[in-house]
Amino acid sequence: MANEHYIDGLIAELKAKWPWETEFIQAAVEVLESVKPVVAQHPEYEKYRIVDRMIIPERVIIFSVPWRDDKGEYQVNQGFRVQYNSALGPYKGGLRFHPSVNLSILKFLGFEQTFKNALTGLPMGGGKGGSDFNPKGRSSEEMMNFCQSYMRELFRHIGPDTDVPAGDIGVGGREIGYLLGTYKKITRDFQGGVLTGKNVNWGGSLIRPEATGFGAVYFLQEMLDKKGDSIEGKTIALSGFGNVTWGTALKASELGAKVVTIAGPDGYIYDKDGISGEKVEFLLSLRSSNQDIVKPYADKFPGAQFVPGKRPWEVKCDIAMPCAFQNEMSGDDAKALLSNGVKYVVEVSNMGCTPEAMETFVGNKVPFAPGKAANAGGVATSGLEMSQNSLRLQWTESEVDARLHQIMKTIHRNAYDTAKDYGVEGNYVVGANIAGFIKVANAMVGQGVI
């Protein structure tokens, strides 16, 4: 048996070394607490310092990004790429452009991404990157200028067999196009597989924009099935309004659920008639406007109510699915949802719930899916895009969707079965953490201390 205090010592050291990196500490402690029984059974993990090495990124790249705005004035932002763990394959993870971006957030996202990618079963390591650049209100010309400057530094650190970034908050298909065009110009090499989330006309995969939302709904279906339940007729509350929310609303409404909320920094929309059809497609217009608000939805669709400055978790629903940012659902939000009879909670955003919210749901036996399992559909489809790029072909929409659906079924099964094996049946948090950890840890043991 390994030293039973090994993990506790690492947690204490982590908090002492980087006390200001609150998001990263939150993500790391959640995983470390979950894997204690696994580490106790495997003395080789302590011998080769597997967990110590997992906590520290293999590489962190920080650089300046100077660019010119429409007034002809020069601006500068900070750019990052955190190459976290490559035990299973090239670093893989999105780029986030948002003023909140800092090293703590990117380390947390890269750490989570490592286990999320492991759960997909695809050969991908974990990474994350981005900038504190704010896309809100920026023109296409300004977005292009910024993306080109960002890639002029990043290009030297990425490649189809080294590190494959994708989109995230603030980085959609347009931005990926600008980034890839710059990479191609600098390297004189059309390496389509160096970025995912591309336009389908030049190397992108069908249903990639929808994939995170589709995958989360497929995971939800598996949870419901375990309870002998169905998504049909269920009322769903969503936050966010970008691609993730759009894909979730699209698939959920297609399967017979009624989505009643979306949300942004300005407040939330409650639409008692349901967000489907033309209303779902309008989310794309909200996202592409770069205004970062949802009020225009209520202006366009009579009967929809805009509630300023509040979160949607006060609305009565059967299923809550946070789709926006980390820690967007608090302990008080969780209690409000419980009092309104919520039956299932699925994190579609990364670490969308605070520890208090997560503990509230798990402690009250509400089936709760953590983001690293439920939102893996996006990176899974990015992995499928990489495969298509390598094969120099494009699968049909139905082929990609079928592969995505099967991957999400497998992730659910692994998380559920692993939790059961460790005596906590139904605890998807512990199950997903252990299943992802074991795969990465065993690869690190097999490859030696390098």
C-alpha cells in the first residue's frame, strides 16, 4: 500500500505554493480527493511521483500580443498556451479569448482537459490556451488583426503531432480561420490538422460547432436511461447563449424536451413556450454580434421574458445544464433548484458548479454529471476532425454523429462502472475522475520518468 498521507501532503503543498490560483486549486483538489483509493492501491504511482507530475504542466508559454484597432491605435494583450500533459498524445484543448483569462483559469482548464480527453478513448493529451483579449464589440478587422498577432507567436509551439488547439469562449469558426491562415502563411505549409473547429470547406468536421451540446444531451440520455426515465417532455434550464448552449438546445428540443432559459452577462431569458426552431437559430445571431447580451431575444420573440442581472437557476425545471463559465452555479443556486424539484444536473461548461453546488446535488442524490465527462463531445469531435484531416477525407454528418454518440455512451459507461467498482455507484464525479486518472497515470508509468 502507498503512503496514505501522500495525497494529503500534495494538496497542502499545492495550496501553499499557489494560493492565488483558486480555480486551479479547486479543480486539482476535486480530482485528488477522488483518486485517493486508487493511489493507495498502486505504490508505483507514488514511487514515480505520478500525481506530483500531473499537477505541474509540462510547459507554460506566456507571450505579448500587440495589435492595432480600427482607430489605428496599438493595443497589447497577454497570450498563453498551457501544454499540460502529453502522456496519451499531442496536447489538445481550446483557446479562450476573454478578459477573465489568467494562468489559474488556463491551468484548471488544461488539467481538466487532460482527464476529459482520456475519457474519450482518443489519443489526445491535455492543454489549453488563450488571451485576456475582450472580443466584445470588436469588428471583424480587429478580430483578424488580433488573431494574426496571436498566431505569430503561437505557431512555433504547435503542430498536428505536437499541440492542436481549438476554439473555446470567444473563439469560433471565424477566429479559427484567421489563426489557421496566419499559421499557413508563416510556415508555408497547409497543416489543416494543426487546429480544429475549422470551416467544413477547408478541413473542418460536420457537426463540430454543435458537438459539445449534442454530446452533453447524449450523456444526459444515458443518465436518464439508468433511472428508467426519458428526456421527452422534460423542462430544461440552460445558461449561456453561444455554440455550446445552441447545440444543447438544438438536440434537446429535437428529442422532445422543452428548453426554457438562456442567459448572458446582462441577465437571463425565460421563454415558457420553449426555445426551438427559429428561436434556437437566433442564438447564432446573438453570438456573432459580439455584444455579449441576451436581451435582444426578448425583443425579437413576444412572450419571452428578460430578467436583468440574474441567473436562470430560480426557474422551475426538471433538468439544469450550466453551459457558460466555471463556477456559474453557486450553492444557493443549487438549493433553489432543489426546492423547485430539479431531477438531474449536467455540467456542460467546464467546472460550471462551485464545490458547494456540486456537494448539494450529490449529497441529495440528484444525478450530477461533471463537465469533464458530460462536455467531452466537443473535444471528441475535434479528435474525429483530426482523424479526418489525417485521412484526407470528410465523413458525413450521420457518420460523425454516430461516432460522437458512441463515444458519449462509452464515457458514461466508464464513469458509471468505475464509480460502482469503487463503492460509490451513481457518483459520476468520482467515477469520471478515477477513470480518466487511471488511463493517464498508467501511460505515465509505462513511459518512465521523463
